[in-house]
Amino acid sequence: MRNVRGRALAARVLVWAALATSVIVFGSSFATGQQVSRWDVFGGASYLRFDSTPLGFAGNSNLTGWNAALAFNITDALSVAVDGSGHSGNQITAYNYMVAPQYSYRWERSRVFGQFLFGKAQNTVNIVQPTRGGFESVGMAYGGGGGYDWDLTSRFTLRAVQVDYLHTHTFGLTQGDIRVSAGVVVHFGRTHKTRRL
């Protein structure tokens, strides 16, 4: 029953994130161009709602940690990113290592992006046993999400929010996790200016 509620919550979060992104994109002025860098480096704080009920926990676990990414901008709309995150909480540690094609829409000082993630998940359950300190499993991970960036300067951007749904398969079980991150993006190597609309 709790697993069904967790998946319903994940679906609601994704719907609200999509609606918020649509409002930002279509409710803004599309007047000026924007510089696009060749490389973007993101780092920030992150929250993970880890689906721990399949592992025998009474409910989902709230984990905190970090999220980092390196993106190579092929064009002003298309990028490829390497994404990593680590989260920990009471008895659980979760790491995700992923690659993500990204599609961005840029205007004025803003950028909205969507991405599809795929890679590996490494989860550890820290239940102390007489012969070992915990149980670890590595498995497949994929998911999708997006975020909103606001330019502070030509070099630094605030990532106001990034929301991702991560489907992981560890310990022979599947987990549906929600990751929310925010932080700073640093730009390197300007390429060109986006077209004015």
C-alpha cells in the first residue's frame, strides 16, 4: 500500500514540475539572446526520497546529500551531461552515476531543461551484523526530469530547482526515487549567442 502511495506521489511531483516549467517557458518574454558556454559544471545540495519499502523499511526514507554534473553543450538546445549524486540518511546510503542527454530552452537570463538519465545505482543498507557492517548492491538506474536555471553573471548561474525521478534496481528489487537539487552552475568556454526570437 505504501509503495502505491509513493508512486502516486512521484507522479504528482512530476506533473507539478512539468506544469511549473510550462508556466515559466510560456509566461516569459522571449526578446533577447543569451550567451551559451561550451561546458557547464553544476554542484549543489540535494534531497532524495528513497523508496525503501521494498527493502523492508516501514516507509520511504528521506536522504540528504549532493548532486554534481558536467555538461557539454553541442548546440544552444542540445547537451550531453555526466551526472553524479550521493545521499545518506538513517541506515541507507545511495549513489547514482548517470549520463544524460539534455534539451534546453533558453531566453533572456533563463534556461529550462529536460533530461533522460541512465546509468548505475549503488545502494548500501547499514544494518550491522556480527560478521559485516552492511549490505551493498549495484544495479541499473534510469529516469527523467528537468530544471530551471537563472543567470547571475556571464560566468555563474543559479540552478533554482532540478527535479528527477530515478528508477533503480538494486538488491534484486526496484525502487522509485525522487531527487530534488539546487545549486550553482559555472560556465567555461563561450561558443555563441542564441538567436533572438
